[in-house]
Amino acid sequence: MGIGPEDSGASRESADGPAPVEPFPSLAATGRRRTSPAEQAPPPPPPPPTVERVKTPAPVRPPRVPKPTRPPKPPRPPKARKPREERLPARLAARARSIPWRRVRLTGVPVRVLITMVVVALALFAIGTLRKSVGDGGEDGGAKPQAVVEASLLGRPSASPSPSPSASPSSSPSASPSPDKPGSSPTETKPGGGDDKPPAKDAPPPGSGTYRIKSASNGLCLDDPSRGGDDPLIATGCGSTHTTTGLTELSSGTYNISLSNPDQDSPGCVEADAPSSGMPYRGSGCGGNGQTYHLVKVSDGVWRIKSTDSGLCLTFGGSGSEAYSTDCGSATGFRFV
């Protein structure tokens, strides 16, 4: 019998011993290639598909339309300036600035001061008017509240009048008519006397005659101390010898006032030094300019002596003061007694 390959192998194994067993088949027997661990790993995922970005075209902007031009603004009128506020005098302003702890508001102060001055002036004017009216009514002892004027004529004094006051009381009561009787003649008063009696209401202006020019406010009379000299006329008590004056009524309601001077042959006339306010009155030769006067009625029997030349009035103050010319609104009212 022939020996096959298997038999030859088996005989070899039996001759050489058992043949070694290969744990893994050889690559040549299997026909496979040994792979590495890296090759045995799963394949990586495919990359994501790339998306191409398509640029969208920018929107086309419409062309810019120019704005319509505005008409020019009309010119503004000039601002009216506010009236400048009155300021305090420099002395008061400096004094106000020197007070650091107090703010002094200067605005409006002159207005308040002006209002205060007006109120004070009105109050003083009212008080003066009341005092004057009370003085006119209560000068003769307060018998009658209304001021009245006496128009009693005086007899011309003799060359040597008696200074004794007992001449008046010694006269007989029947020599003078009673003032209560209507239509009685004015009582004759001697130069040394001062007893004045109120006349009736609405007494007419005094006529020509001899009078004492007596103030209705203080009871003093016009006096010629120098008897026609250069001294100004003054205010003095009505009992003085040289207080009698002559009143001569001229045409058109004007008067001439003469001074009775026993030491001279002819009396002088009352005249102001100049036709301006504040000028004193003196005795001057009659017939000159500025010696005629109007009698302006103040109340019943009270008159102001107004110069026809200057338009000013005669007035005086207290005892011994000079007679001078002033505005008739503030002049003294006189009685002719």
C-alpha cells in the first residue's frame, strides 16, 4: 500500500514525538492580516457639511431729500427798560451797608417814607386848622364857638392919653348903648382898653375910621414902636399907645392903612420894604407905591390884609415879632376893633 501524506505525517509524529499544536492559526493559513488597535477602532464620524453663507445685498437707501430752509426770524423788538428804582441817599445807604447782621432792603423804602411824610403833613395841617378855628372862636373867653369880628370904631386918642385904667370903669353905664339892642352904634373904646365885644354875624367890611388891627389867633395888635421911624412894625399888646391905625377906604374896594403918630404932624402909611415874601412892613410917607390893600374875608369879621402890589398878606407871630409879608394861605386873620 502506498503511504499518503497523512500517513507520512503520522509516522513522523510517531517517530519524532507528537507535533506541537499552534495556538492560533497562522496568517498564511487564514489569509487575514493582523490589525492594530488603532485600525480596530471605529472610523471617525464624517465632518458636517459646510454651508456657504450667501451675503444678502444691503437695502438701497433712498436719496436724502434736503430740508426746506426756514424763513429768517423777525428781529426782536428792543426790551423796554424797567424804571430805575429810587435809591436811598448816600448817607443812609452807607449806614445800611455797615450793619452786617441785618439785611436792609433798599427797594421801596422811599415810597414808604413818602407816604409817611404825606400822612404826617395832613395830620399837622388838620391839627393847625382845628387850633386856628378854636383860637378864633375862644379868644374872647370862649363865649361863642364861632369866630366873629368886632367893627367898633375908636375915637382918635388925645395928645396925652390918660394911662390910668380907672378911666374906663368910671364912665357912666348910660354913655354906651347896650349891645343887646338891635341897630345900636358900635361902642367907642379908648386907646388903653382891651374890652372887645363880638359883632353881629355877617358883618360888612369895616369902613374908613380909626381901628386897632388885632390878630384873631393870638390877640396881639399891630404896633409902630418908632412912631414913623425906620423900625419895622411889630406885634404887641393892644393896650399900647401906638397900636391905633387909620383905615381909609378908597375906590374899587381898596384901603390905605395909616399910622397914628402923636409926635408927627402927618401920619405915615403902612408899606412893605419890597414886593416879595418875608419883607418887613414899616411906616413910610403916604402916596408911595405898594400902600393899597384888599381885605380878604376869612370868616365873619375876620379879614386878611392883602397887598394889591405883591399879592402877599401881612402877618406876624408872637409878642415883639416883626410884621412881614407872606403867602395869604398861611397869613394871620385880623379883626378891626
